[in-house]
Amino acid sequence: MKRILLLALATITVSCLAIAQDKNAKSASSKKVGVSAQEEIKKVEQERNQAILRSDTAALDRMTSDDYTVIDQRGELLTKAQILGGFKSGAIKFDSRELSDLNVRTYGSTAVVTGRISQKATENGKDTSGESRFTRVYVKEKGRWVSVAQQITAVAKQ
């Protein structure tokens, strides 16, 4: 009887340890997935920044959804077509543009990025240089992250 009791107790103990290990492995795996998605989005942000600097409308087109919208520093709502048109025509031109303070939060197949931009640029010949903060929303579609919306706010000069 004691042998059966000891065998049962040992089986229960081993089972509990195996379950705990499995939960820890799944937790570590899900954390890696989250970090991986965050790093992936940061890379996409850097690629987007380079495309903007080069006025690479083909790359920007691939990186954004067809219904992409931006609310700019003036509070104007712009569509993907308007933005790409500005780059194609030369109305939007960036001489320099640096990203900083990137923070990425993921929620399944959706990601929200906040960050800061320091730029030297013109739009329709008017100087639009300065500092801004932004929020951009990404959705993972067909295995890749595409931007669906952005809000930009100018940082007041002090």
C-alpha cells in the first residue's frame, strides 16, 4: 500500500513539474513573439523613413494600406493618394529626417507606434522643418505589417 501511495505521489509531482515547465515555455515563447513583432515594426519604421527621404513612392505604396489616412500638424486629413502624389510631383521633399523615441505596442495583429521626428523639409516650397511626435497604427496583413493610419503633432519650439 505504501508503495502504491509513494508511486502515486511521485507521478503527481512529476506531472505538476511537467505542467509548470510547459506553462513557462509557452510564456517565454509568447514574450519572444511580442518582442519579435516590436523589432519587426521598428525595422519597418526605419525602412519607411528611408523611403520618405528618397521619395520612394513604390516602397511607400507597399508599406501602406489603400485606405491609409494621416492627420497632419495642421489638422488636415490626407489620403494615401494625396501623400504619394505629393512625393511624385516633388511638392513634398525631405532633406533630412531622424526618428527617435520609438515605442511599439502590439495587440495581436495590430501595432501602435509612437515616436519623435526631427526633419528638414518643404511642402509646396514652404518650410515644414521642425520636431514632431507621431502615432502610427499598423495591421499585419498577408504576413507583413502595413500602416493604416497616422497622427502627427508639432512639438512647440521653446
